[in-house]
Amino acid sequence: MATALDAAACRRLFGSLHLNGQRVKAERYVRGLLSVPGRKTLQSIAAQFDGASAQQSVHHFISTSPWEWMPIRHAAARHAQRVLAPEAWVIGSTLIPKTGPHSVGTDPQPTPMGTVNGQQAVGTWLASQRSAVPVDWQLRLSARWTADPLRRRASVPEDAAYGTVEECVQQAVHGLLHVAGMRRLPVVVDIPEVNGMAVARFLATTGLPFVVRVSPVTPVRIDRSRLPMYGDLLRAAGELAESLPYVRHPANPGDRTTGVLIPVVAPPPRREPMTLLDERRPDRRAGRRLWLTNLDTSAVGTALRLTRLPGVVTRDCAAISDGVGLRDFAGRSFPGWHRHITLASVAHLMAACEATSATSATSDNGTTVR
């Protein structure tokens, strides 16, 4: 995946690195991620560097050099906002398979196809209908990775805590709230294994617009203040959506995806008002999905548009992220994992920006873009 690296963009993205040598290494590392064929190992990326000690230099830069990755992630988010015009933050889960047990965070991970050995990362993406780019990551750690000797061996910080995927989502939201210079955007969470109601309740406290995918068995009540003719028994979301014969609304003209928004409240102890979105797609593989949102019941089209963004993330993760080595880090350290995935996210951003520029140029030349 040969992609031109904009020098001006690099200055903005790597401006937080105080040493010129660090900025040069970061740029070369990203160039390696974009140009090296096949698996992106420290050895193959080191081939882009000069000198006999290149491999040692790259290993030190990623694993032990004391540079902070969060300022680069924030700069990447601002660059994506400026260039790609995202519509929402999308938070999703990524499985990174591992052949051995030694990489930080590696544990048996349950999947619909069975248990897989690997890491579970919760990614925060900026997404539009055209493209999606990752800008932040949380690595889920089990209890054994935050206790010695594994904590010490993997250089896991003492303040790093183990927790659930829901807690990773909360950390991700706290992170996006602290990115300076960003517009207020909706948050879309599509992680089937999380407690969607718990996530929606948390997001309600932030004041951000949100759409959160929930299981059909999630308990909800009809909001009688908005639908006084119905009872307020606690019911499963799927059963409730099936029982109300509301007029279905299309997502967009010509789109056969439809949705119904039903006013509901969360069960005790806090009965937050929300809206249940019953989304149905003509594609049988996608089928029917249920979401909780704080958007008004008049905003069916907006809500349905947002529910399509996780699909853009899945597409671009396969088409771009995997090609720039997002899952390829084979090191064992916690800082090394975060630095590699940060620079891989920058590489994804650069590739996405180039693809957008090429599409815009083709459109400007009068060619129909599909």
C-alpha cells in the first residue's frame, strides 16, 4: 500500500514529539507501515531506516522511548475532522489473534465461532458514510495482566486497571471528551457483547447524542409520559418493538432500510428517558437490529444513518487497517503496543485522506464516482 505522506500533515501530527530524531523516526515508521509488503514487523519496518543498528533503534523507539502517544492521537482526530468531515464517533471492539500467550493483554477471547487466543481492543473511530479512521484505543486487560509478575514484565503502568468491555467504552468516551478543538458529534456504540443499557445510561450522563446497539432481551418500559395509552410493564426490547405496529420510516430515499422509534425509559433505579430504535434491513445477513438513543422520535432518518457507520468501520478496518499492520505488533510491552497502534492509526489516516483526495479529484474531473 504505497501512499504519499504529506510533510505538512506529519508536522501537525508529530509536533508533540520534542526531539527532531523522534519526529523523523515516527514519520519513517509510518512510511514503513504504508509501504512494506506483508506483515509489518519491527524487523521489516527497520529496513526503512539507515544504519546497522536500525532494528535496535526501531525497537527502542517503539518499546522503551519515553514519548507520549495521546497527543498524537488527539492531533490525528483534529486532522481527520479537518480533512474527512466525520459525522460521528464510532466505538467498536477489535479482536487481535495471537499464536502465543506472551503479548500484553493476550487471553482466551470468546467469539461466535468459539474461543480465540488474542487481545481485545476497543477502538474509537471518526466515521462518515465515506470513510472511517481510528483515533484512540483501549486494550482490555484481565486481572492477571495487572498483577506481578506479568504487569512488571509487560511494563503495564501501576494505575492501569483490569475491567470489562463496558469500562473500556467508558474510558474511550472520557478520552474523546478531552480532545481539544473537536466539534460535538454523536457517539455510536456497536459491540454485541456489552451491556448496551449500561453503556446508554453512562452516555446519558455526558449530554452527548448517542446511538447504542442493544440485545433483544434488554429490559425497557414504554415512556407513558409520551405514550400514555400504553402500559408501563417491563418488557424485552425485541418483544416491545414487535408488538407496536407503528408506521415504519425509510432511512433515505431509495433505501429499503426502515426504522421505528419508540419512547421508552430505562428500568430502575434511574428511569432515564430514551428511545428504542427498531431497525430492519432488506439484507437478510444484517437482519434486524435494536438500538437505544437519546435522539427525538422525529429523527428516524438521522438515527438510521448513524447505525450504518459501524459498517463503514468494519469495511475500512479490513480494507485499510489490516494493510497498514494495525494487528501486527508482536512485541510484549504495553507501551509498545500503544505506540505501534497509534502510528498504525496515523498510517490508516494518511491512506484514507489520500483515497478521499483521489475520489474528489476524479469527481472534479467530471467522472461519475460510485
